[in-house]
Amino acid sequence: MTDLTLADVERALDRAADLETEEAVAVLRTARQDVRNLANDPDVDEERRRELETRLEQRIREVKARDAYDSGLGSAMNPTEDDAP
């Protein structure tokens, strides 16, 4: 099959935490595809693979939500005293 392992995918998940939004999402999407590709590998623990796929999905959503918040959406929703009329 492939030389890719679940440990490789987990390392990509960890590495994405230190990246800017666009790059992090790209790394996470690649890792998500890699973990999906491992679904047909009989040597891969299917339960662990599914858990990792779920973590990747959650992390992609978190990164996108953080980006939306950081881009001003969050500050508009949570004004400070200085912003009050």
C-alpha cells in the first residue's frame, strides 16, 4: 500500500497548530485525505483512523472559526467599552 502511517497524519495535525490559517487548513485537508486513503489498508487500526479523521475535521472547523473571529467578526460581536456609544 503506502508508507504513510497514522503517526504521520498525527504529526501533520500537530504541525498545523503552528501555522497561519490558510497554510494550516491546507495541511489539515491533506492530512484528512491521507487518513481517508488509509481506510483500505488492512494494517491500520480502523477505530484509531476514524478518531483521527474526526479530530482533523474538528481542527479544520476550529481554524476557520478562529480566522473568522480574528478577521473582525468576533470583535464586532463582542465590543469593548471603548466601542460602546
